[in-house]
Amino acid sequence: MNRQRDLIVTALLTPQSLRHLSALEWDLLIRQGRSSNLLARLAHELTQNNLISTVPLSPRHHLISALQMARRQEIALRWEVACIARALMNAEVKVVLLKGAAYVMAGLPAAHGRTFADVDIIVPKSGLGRTESELMIHGWQGSHHDAYDQRYYRRWMHEIPPMRHVRRGTTIDVHHTILPETARVKVNTTALLEAVVALPGHSNLYVLQPVDMLLHSATHLFHEGDFEKALRDLFDLDSLLRHLGAEPAFWGQLVPRAVKLGLTRPLYYALRYTTLMLDTPVPQHVLEAAKIGAPSVWLAGLTERCYLQALRPVHTSTSSLGAWAARFVLYIRSHWIRMPFYLLAYHLGRKAFIRPKFHDEEKAKAATDLKA
């Protein structure tokens, strides 16, 4: 496809091209990078390519600041992971890190310049109660106290309500699988957790095996309806494919593993859009084999039209009626594939027309705290 790339995408794929940017283009690039959560990654790429000194002074300050912030967040994340590991030392579960925390602790290139909002872990469903209890003992508190929200998470979702530490204010998301139990895609969670890999130097910390890490990243991106960080997540996939693909055995495992886990559709989308939008090098035979997860022709045409818009930076320079419509369609799709229609209608109707009492109480308390 000959669609012109957005500036932040061009900058990350070909950092040498930035030598010729005008002041206005630098301004736009910084804004796109910040809105996409990719500014620190761009700073890292420019530093690695010895190009940071060629950047004009004003945008260079923004880039260096973003990279320093990302590095501080990485230090904080490592400390938080250590705290979680200590808290769950006696929980008798394998604590498996997901997404950004896994990239950092496993030393993967996808962690470079990445920012973090929380820590995600996955434990077997049988160990969920013990895990939650141990976290509460060590200072984490649950959220979403409304009875309906509690039932929504614990009965239908793939995680318990997020937990926030009372002193540090950090958040942990505790999963027991990677997609809601009501989702149309049924994940083989047992096989997923049987293949986790221990982190060297840690007694109870694990990450998904490389091929599963890629499949989880793909599943997360292409089942979500929030596109604020979608381009960042697409670059995560690109980084994982480039790095893990250096091991020849990886490509032979990818499609068979997706079949075993029930994740052929997100794998197809991941390979389709990383190669199409980011020129990610994927062997042709893998692309052909991945078509086992392709949707029907008419659906493929619709989703491609939507994703090519939705995976752009969420910024005023890329906003249009078409981009809004694409994201709205994919938002509806994310709910449609997450739960059956009757449950979806009830859930959205309740959220639209019923305001839990605790919500008003928390707003009042927040207002009082601000005045104090």
C-alpha cells in the first residue's frame, strides 16, 4: 500500500531521515511522539544511532527528557516487581509477568524507551484467591467496590479488579487468563501457563515463552477497543518479531503454537499490520501459514480499512471523520467479541443508565480532599 506514513512512524523506521526536518516538522514529530507514547522510544533510537546530537536544541530537550523519564520509570518498575515477588513469595503460585514488565525483566529491546502505567501478572485461576489475599496483606487494596463491578470482573472477565498499593500508589492487574471467559475466542490457558520460563536470579518470577509472549501481545492489541496506545503496541510487536525472529526456530513454532492456544486470528492481524505498516521482516511461508486465522473476505476488507486508520497516532494531525469512525467500529467489535449479545446489552445498558452510589461518594470525598 502506498499510503504516506505518519511522521512518527517514518522517524522510528528511518531515523537518519530526520536530518532534513524543518522546525515545524520537528514540532509535529514531538507532538505525535508524545501522544503515541513513542517519544522516549524515538529518543532511544536516535541515541543508539548516534543521531541525538544532530537534533536541533529545542526538540532535543524534549527527547532527552522523555528518555530520562522512561529510564526512571524502568527503575521504579524493577523495584515494584521486586516488591510483588516478595509479597507473593508464600502464595504457592508461579508469578508470570506480562507485557511491559516482562519486556523489562527479560531484557528485550521492546522495553527500550517504554513507559508504564501498571504491572500485569498472570497466575493460575486456582491460585487467584491466595494471590489476592497475599497482596492485600502487603498493602494492595482492591478497586471497583460496586457489587455489580465485582461480579463483572470475577465472573466474566480475565482478571480481578485492579489493585492499588496504599502507600506507593502503584497498580497491579492480576490476570488468570488473557481474554475474558465470555470471549468468542477460547484460550488454552493451561497450555499457556505450562510453558512459562523462569527469570534467572528470581525464585518465583516467570515470563511467557518467547512465542507465547508475541501471541499475547498480538491478542492484547487486536482485542482491545482503546487505541490511545495502539501504535505503541504495534511497535512492540514489530520489536518482538525482529528480535525473536533472529532465532530460526521461532518462525517454525509461531503458527502451530497459535493453533494450540486458539489465537490464530490475532496472529494473522499482527503479521498483517506489522508487515504492511512497519515493513516488519516476516518469512513468506509464515505469512501464508498464518492465513489460517484470516477472517472472511468481506470482513477482512472492513477490518483492514478500519485498522489502517485506527493504528495511526491519536493526534490532531491525524484526526478525521474516517479515523473516528474506524475507531468507533473497532470499539464496538471489541465488545462484540468479548461477550455474548445478551450480556453485552445488559452490561452497556447498566453502565449507561445506572450510576453506582459509591461513585458519587468517591467524587465527594475527592472534592473534600482537594479542598483540604
